[in-house]
Amino acid sequence: MNRKYLIAAAAILIVLLGGYFLFFANKSSNETTPTIAEQNIPNISADSMGLSLKPGSDGHRVIMTVTKTDDIDSLDYELSYTSKGDIPRGVLGHVDVKKGQKATADIYLGTCSNVCHPDSDVKNIKLVVKVNKTGGKVFQAETKTEL
């Protein structure tokens, strides 16, 4: 009889511990990662790194260019904009930088699966770039454009 109680108590303990871990694992996965702009990173001017954001020739993309890359290892960027109906949209990306060479990113303003569909009536295009410098220092720069 004691053996039945021991097995039942062990089963209840396993269920309770499993539920506890599932609850707290799920709770931590719902936390969001802050955007670059929310991360309290020191600012540098877009001009100091040669950062520009220009519309592409087809009207469905923008081109990010960084020309002063001597002390930059990589770039992480967040592009945000609104599309038809004031729907907020965004793109995240990463660029590995080769020392002394211009860094570029061709950023499509739309969605792609098997076929790409451009967003229409794109406005309020804003780019925030996290600049990872040689030696581990991190800065951010910001620029805007319109199509």
C-alpha cells in the first residue's frame, strides 16, 4: 500500500514540476528584445560614418550606404516605415563590413515568399543603424528618406 502512495506522490510531483517549468519558460519567451533605438546606445552622426539612405530606381526599395568603414566591423539596421492605410512595417538586417570598403544594403519595401509584393504608398522611412566598431565599441546613427 505504501508503494502505491509513493508512486502517486512521485507522479504528482513530476506533473507539478513540469507545469512550473513550462509556465516560467513560456513567460520568459514572451519578453521582447528591445529595438536598436530602445537600447540606450551612444549616438554618432550619420555624416561621421558616411551613412546615406536613398530611394532605389524601381520605387520599391531603398539603398543604405556607409562610406567611412575603416574602424567598423559590422552594422545592424532597423528600417521602419508606413504603408497604405498607415500600416507600420519594418525590416531588420546585418552587414559584415570589409575594412576600407563601402558597405551597402539593398532593402526591399514589401514582402517576399515565392513572389515579392511591394508595399504601396510608403511614407516615413526611418533607418537606425547599430555600428559595431573595431575594439568593441558600439554606437548608433539615424537617417530618414522619402520615396
